[in-house]
Amino acid sequence: MADQNFINEVHKRRTFAIISHPDAGKTTITEKVLLFGSVIQRAGEVKGRGSTGSFAKSDWMDMEKERGISVTTSVMQFPYNGCIVNLLDTPGHEDFSEDTYRVLTAVDSCLMVIDAAKGVEERTRKLMEVTRLRSTPILTFMNKLDRETRDPLELMDEVENELNILCAPITWPIGSGKSFKGIYHILRDEVLLYHSGEGFHIQERRVIKGLDNPELDAAIGEDFAAKLREDMELIQGGSNPFDEEAFLNGDLTPVFFGTALGNFGVDCMLDGLTAWAPSPLDREADSRKVQATEEKLSGFIFKIQANMDPKHRDRIAFMRLVSGRYHKGMKLRHVRIERDVQISDAVTFMAGEREMALSAVAGDIIGIHNHGTIRIGDTFTEGEILHFSGIPNFAPELFRRIRLKDPLKQKQLLKGLVQLSEEGAVQVFRPIVSNDLIVGAVGVLQFDVVVSRLKHEYNVDAVYENVNVSTARWVSSDDPKALEELEKKVPQNLAYDGGDNLTYLASSGVNLSLTMERHPKVHFAATREH
Ligand code: GDP
């Protein structure tokens, strides 16, 4: 039997990430969330450190200097409402990459932030697709109510129709823009009044209890009070009540309204997160399901960050603990390479600083120093042989042919590319009919990163050329003849990836659908398990 203290610690954990389109307010809400977690004294300290700051098409070395700092914000841990919350950063803007997708496979819930003036945007759609792979529970924050926004019912309709998830409003906005009065908390039956210009600190809650309270008419005006009562009648008839089970299954999202900049409504969302979001979930491995409260440690690597400290060229592998607890100096089994390794200097991310990890439990993230033996998807245990599933590669969306300036260095180039692809920085494809090397990425900045790292770490000068590839799929089939047929018909579209898996490189979406139609016995996968 695991001891009760340990079980309580695990149950306190809430590990989540934010999904949003650039500029919807992810950085701002992160600042406010950390403010509530008492991690930063004044909001406004996250911005400009580079976590989503704007890297122009920049020199990777400069960027890496900034990253040395911004990395401290890649995992943030703070206490709230008796819980220990882990917020994992999802690189957005130019540093959007496959890492962003993979972070979503390492959390137990997600917060979707939507700009209420714009509604559902493209990046959010993509990220929601990824959360669907594991039916991750989603909370929603409709942001920027201090500006003119779209009608809240219309916004929820759009989420329901476009993202295929039911909406259950928990708070409801009263007005927007200049006439934003506050929010009504439907479950608590109370109105919270908004005062502008107080976004930088934790405000006292100005509460009016009860929808029928005459004080409400006095506080926000009769017209707004009447409109709110009308809205609530509409909602009672027409929208979904909150249902915890449907939320946990990823079928329904509780919706909160507010303004991150004004730090208003964010605490209601955090209350919802700590009350309803799951504590660390059990996780499938190849041999069995591992329970979070098992005492023995197990975990998997979901991200490798290179060059955290430019002086040391160290790489940090981020491990999500699935079960058990970590303590300094413990010995762990690196399952893939069948070796025991002593972990004496893992880092945790308490309070936004890199600190020596004293202990961490299931749900937490630790960073371990990596000298090249750790890959994305690797499993660590206290000895048991098992592999966690569900940490995939995602089909790249951008492609370039890469060429050497000095053709004699082909070997180094290939070696560098394969290693960088094992780290998850990019993916590399070798067409079966040519000696080309094609690099695929999810975010455009990765191309610059790769050329810069090839130069500095492998001493090769490489340049890119355009290539007529728009998407990739990993192909497999139970019927060897079907694969042979594919190789005969479209050899020019086939390539091996960095792990020697056969891949179809399509010039367009239409080309892909046609090929899929013509080869019904071949499976075309948009993700590949490590
Ligand atoms: P990110 O790209 O999603 O991280 O978005 P940011 O947090 O950087 O926000 C993008 C811009 O929107 C910034 O100029 C913010 O100040 C602004 N912003 C964020 N939240 C709000 C809000 O609630 N109201 C208003 N008016 N602006 C906001």
C-alpha cells in the first residue's frame, strides 16, 4: 500500500497547458495565473522574457540566449486552492513547433483561450485536434471582454459547431467593451463587478449575491440587470448544464468569460480548474496500465530542449512523471537502451526558477540533463520493462530540401539531421528514388534552428531549397502486396524518415486523397508512435 501522504500529494496535482491562437492572450493569462499562484509579485513579468516574445527571423544564437531565460517558463509550478498546479508552456507565435503538439500529450487537461472578438481561430482548431487524440478535458476562457466582443451565445455556438465540443457556461458576461459590467457566476448565483485598471494585482471581489437582488439593478443599471436575467432564462432553456463526467471525457467544456489584461474572471477559471480538472491520470503502457498512485516511479520524455545554457551546451530532457516520486540521487532504468542511470541533478520548475529537484511526484515535470542518449518518447522506470504509448511524431506541415555548401560533408549532414530529428527538433526524410534530404517541420522557425545547430554542433554549412511537398503520412499495411503496389506506382512520393519508417510525401491535399483512394489497403497515418 502506498502511503497516504504520497497519495494526497498526487491527488493535489493539476497538470495543464494552454491552447490558443497567437495574440488571444495566452501570455497575459499565464501572468495572471502565476500572480494568483503567488509566483510573481506583479503581473507583467512573463512578457518579454521570450516565451512567446517575438523572435524575428533571428539568428539562432541570439535566440538561444533569450531562450536560456525563457526556458524557465517552459514549466511553471504553483500552489492554488490547496492544489499544486503545473502549467506547461505551449510555444506559440514563431516558436510554434512539434513540441507544442507533444506538450499536449503530457498534460491531463487544457485551457482553451479564445479572443472573444474573433472567436475560434485556425491554430486553436489544430491544437484541439491534438487534444482529441486522448480526449483531454478542456476548459475555455473567452478573453478580452473589456473590448467590444461578439455575442456570447454566438461564440459558444461557434465552439460547439467548429470544435465539436459542448459548451456549459459557468460565468456569463454582462456587457462588453466600455460597458463591461462584470460577470455572473451561474453556479454560485452571484455577480462579480468589474473595475477597469486593476489588472496588475489581485483585486478584492465585489460580489452581489443573487440574480434577483435589487442591489444588482443599482450597481449595474436596470437595463443591464434586465438583460442578464433574460440571458439566464435563455441559457436555462437552451444551453448545457455543467456535467463533470462529460467534461472528463472531453465531450463538454466549462466556459468562463473575462479579461486577462484586467485580471478579471481568471480566478473563477482557476477555481474550476482546481475543482474539476483531473489529478494525474493513469496511463497506458505497452504491457499494462500504470496508475499514478503507484509508489514506483515511471515517466516519459515529451520534450528535449537544446542549449539551455549556451556555455555548457547542455540539453534538458523533460520528463512527465506518470507514477511514483522522484528524489535526488535515485537510480532510474532507461528502458530503451537497457541501462541504469543515476539522476543526481534533475531540475524542477517551482516558482519559475530552475531549482534542484528535491522531490517530485506523479503529475510533475522534472528536467534531466541529456548528453545525447535520451530521445523523445523514452520511458524511465525503477526497473520494470515498459514503454508508454501516446507520445507521437506529428506529420510535418512545412518542407524544404536541404543542401550542403560543401558536398563532401554529406555524412555529417545526415548524422546531424538524424540526431536533431531524434530530439524532436525537425523530421528528416530520404526519398527512395533520389539522394535528396528533405526536412519537415511544424513551425517555420525550426528550419533556422536546424541550419544554425548544424553549423555550430556538426560543423556543416547547409542551405534550403523549395520542394513540392505539402504534407506527409506514415504508411503501413497488413498486406505486403499493397505496399509493393504503392512503391511501384508512386516511388517518387515515398521516403524513409529518420527512424527508417516508410512515408508518403504528398504534393497537395488532393494528391493525398487520390492516393489514399487508389490504395485502400494502405494505412496513411498523420501521427507515428515512438
Ligand atoms: P499570446 O500571443 O496569446 O500570448 O497573447 P498576449 O498575452 O501576448 O496578448 C496579445 C495582446 O492582447 C497583448 O497586447 C495583450 O496586452 C492583449 N490582451 C491580452 N488580454 C487582453 C484583454 O483581456 N483585454 C485586452 N484589451 N487586451 C488583452
